[in-house]
Amino acid sequence: MIVHKTVQGLAARSRDGGVREKLAARVAMAKTTPPLTAQERVILFCTATGVSHAAVGITAHAMQSMAIKGFIVHDRESGAYALRDSGRAALLAILGDAGLT
């Protein structure tokens, strides 16, 4: 087994074609995603894309919870939600970890 440096740190390279290296990189990336529930991730996606939270079964209470956590903001006049910087960063991390950015 040959050991070499990668961008993610040290990783072992073997006959598996770098599978261990790729797995190590994915594990390192997974640590960048904030610990959010599936519902919280859906809320971020819906808010970013303009999908109604009610249409996908997300309650107003859940939306309020995400606003309190600082991921989204609610415009009381229009009733619309928008991502805050922390929500945008979390969503980008999730998409990045999935290989979509």
C-alpha cells in the first residue's frame, strides 16, 4: 500500500482504485454539513425554491422554529419566507456534500 497526501489530508491508496481515498474525502465533507433533521433540510430547500411549506406538509410551527434558529426569516406583511446567510450556507453545504455544487 502506498500512502500519499491529498487535499483532504493523508489517505491510503491501494488496488481498489482509490475507493478508500474517495470514502475518506466524503466522510470529511459530511462533517461540514450542519446537523439538521430531514424536515429542516426540506424547509431550507422549500424556502430557497419558493415551494409552499404547507404544500409539502411542513407546519407553521416548524417554520417558526427554523426562524428562531436563524436559518430563515419571515416577512409578516407578505407571509413569505427567505433564507438568511446561515440557511443559505447550510443548504449549500448539503448540496455540496451530495455532489450537486
